[in-house]
Amino acid sequence: MRDNLLMMKGNDGRSKGSPGRVIPTLIAKDCVVRGTILQADAIRLEGTLDGDIVEAGSLVVGESGTLNGNVQARTVIIFGQVNGDVSATDFLEIKHSGSISGRLSTRTLSVERGAMYSGRIVMSHLPLNSG
């Protein structure tokens, strides 16, 4: 079976009508996406993604969002559920309604009271390796 690959980056990732403004990629609440998302500037996940996110600028998983896959992004904020490894080069926040099951790698980690986490945490400047 061939993997699906979704490229989400425009010429400069910005809206022509509003200089400096990044328009996020939205996966809506009733939407299910299967495949890999590459090089998105900003992603808001309210539905379900069965696949990986690679080289994203920012990712927000909303309360209704579920990600079954691995993430490599600059910033990650989790209100929903992630089943997979998360590598956030700048910071990772797990909000009170958030849940992550997997390895975490980040420089800065914030976990609100009530958040759920199961796995291993690596605090460093380097992304996760497969070891």
C-alpha cells in the first residue's frame, strides 16, 4: 500500500492579502486524514490524523483532536490526544485536557494539572533519535 504524502507549504506560507500572517492548515472535527504531512507552517488538528507530521512550524491538537503518529515541529500545544513520539525544538505544552502516550523531546516542557502523560521525556536541544 502506498503512503499518502501531503505537502502543505505555499510559496512563502503566507496569505497574499495580509503580509506577515500565516494561515494555519485546519483538519476539522469530523475529518479523518491518513498519511504524512510535510513542511506545514501551522497546523490545527481538531479531527483525526493517522500518520506523521514532519518539519512543521507549529502544531495545536485541539480538545477533539487525535493524532496517531509521530510529530517533528518547532512548537507543539496539546489539548487533545497524541499516540506517538513528539519532538518539539522550541517548546511543548500539554494542557489540562491533553494526553500523550510516547516519547517526548523538547527544550521546554509545560504540563498543566490534569494532563495525562505516559512515556519517556528527553530534555535537550537535540531531536529524538530512534534509539
